[in-house]
Amino acid sequence: MSRAVADISSFLVNLEINEVLLYLLLFTSALILIFIILKIKTDLYQRSRAYHLDASLNQIRGLLEQVSKDNKTLKSTFLSAINILQDILKTQGMTREDLTAVQRSLLDIASVQEGGGKISDAIELAKSGESPEKIVDETGLPLETAKAISIFHNR
């Protein structure tokens, strides 16, 4: 290490002042260029990262809005179903116990997170005029649930 320092020192001693200033200027310019290049690369990296984070945030925001809309629609649908069932009670003379059982079934259906495909299939069967027993056979849903779906969707 001391040999390298000695070589550099002897090189600098043999230089004219103008040459030393020129080398210092070149060295300083090189350091400034390196600093500018590093700064630009850092800025580009940060912008790229910010862009990706912003895109991810927008995607998550969109998904949350869609879930919120779906939940509001689902709630609205089941509240409408309960109102329709209350009208059916008035017009068809169903007993209060029958209505309560149907309402309970609808609320059970609304709270079910899994098996949504079974309920969709049951709705389609009810719309096509199938009996609650046939719906139970096809979907495996409880008879009470199949009756509720049939009453609501088989008008």
C-alpha cells in the first residue's frame, strides 16, 4: 500500500501545476458524473416502484368497490325477498310459522359463504318450474331452503 502511495506521490511531484489542476478537474468531473448517474438511476427506480405500487393500490381499490357493490346488491335482494314473502303471506293466507321458516331459510342462504353454486343452481331449477323435492335431489340443499327458493323464484 505504501509503495502505491509513494508512486502516486512521485508522479504528482513530477507534474506541472497545470497538469495537476487538469487531473483534479478530470477527477472531480468524473465524480460529479458518477453522482448524477446514480441520482438518475435512483429516481427512475423510485418512480418505477411508485408506479407499480400505485397500480396495485388502484387494483385493490377496484376490487374493494366491487365487493362492496356485490354485498349491497345481495343485501338488497334478500330484503326484497322478505318483503315479497310478507306480501305472499297476506295474499295466500300462509301461517306466521310458515313465513318465519321461509324467512329463516332465506337468511341462512344469505349468510352461507360457501356453496354459492348450489344456490344458483337451485334458483335456476326453481325458475324452470322444478319442485322443491327435485331441487333437493339436484343440489343437496335442505328441503326448507329449496322450498324458500321455489316460492321466491317460481312465480
